[in-house]
Amino acid sequence: MNDATRIRQNKTPTKLDYIFTEEENLIEMINYDVPLGKSDHVVLTWKLLLATSPIPSNQVKYNYHKGDYWSIQNSLQRLQWKDRWKGKTVNEMWTDFKEVLREVVDLHIPLKKERKKRKKQIIQADAEEDQGKMSGMAAILSVPFRKKF
């Protein structure tokens, strides 16, 4: 806060030191408006950022609904597991099984196609527009959420 938030006659103006939020940079453009009625507290209005742009993912995503599970089953049944794992420790068998399963999944489960997503815009709840609809302390202490998702 940069300016005084409480102004009384013949007294030194005071200001609110902090605004607490769950995330950094959640509030932008704080406005100091005239007090309501006979109050000596200024009305604070601000823009509250409700959404952010998505972070792109480089993770491989499989389309399991379109997988060829008969081929996966046949591939796994054709392997001679006893001969393959003869003389190996449990950890070596587990590592080998994971590698075989990854190879079979890569062969028989297609990747999901990237959809072009619409860019999400940052939605701002504008307290100034709705200030007249609220009365008393509610206008000072809260930001009205009039926009629906």
C-alpha cells in the first residue's frame, strides 16, 4: 500500500501495511476512492487476477482408449518369461518387465494428438464497476465476483 487508507480530521493519516493473498501478484491496480458515508476509511478497489495462462507440458500422453490390447496380450504371452528371467534377481526382473511393458505400450498404444486449445484470457473481477451495488463495510472488505466461469 502506498497511500493513506484512514484519514481523520486533525490526525495523522494512517495506511494499511499489507494485503494478504494466497498467491503472489494476485492483486493489481489498487485504487483509493472516497469513503462511504461518514466513514474515515477510504474505499479500496482493485483488479483480482483469477486465472493464468496454462503451462505447456512436454509429457508423452497415450490414448489408452484406442490401444490394441489383443496385440499387447499376444506380445507378452509369446515371451518365454522363465528363460528370460533365469538367474536374475527380483529387481532385475522388475526392471526388465517395466522395459518390456514400455516397448509393448509404445508399439500398440497411440499417442494423444495435441489439440489446439484456445488461449485462456486472464479474467479480472473489477471491483469498481460493482461498487455501487454493495453497501457499508462489504464494499471496503471484499471484491464482488460478478463474472462466472
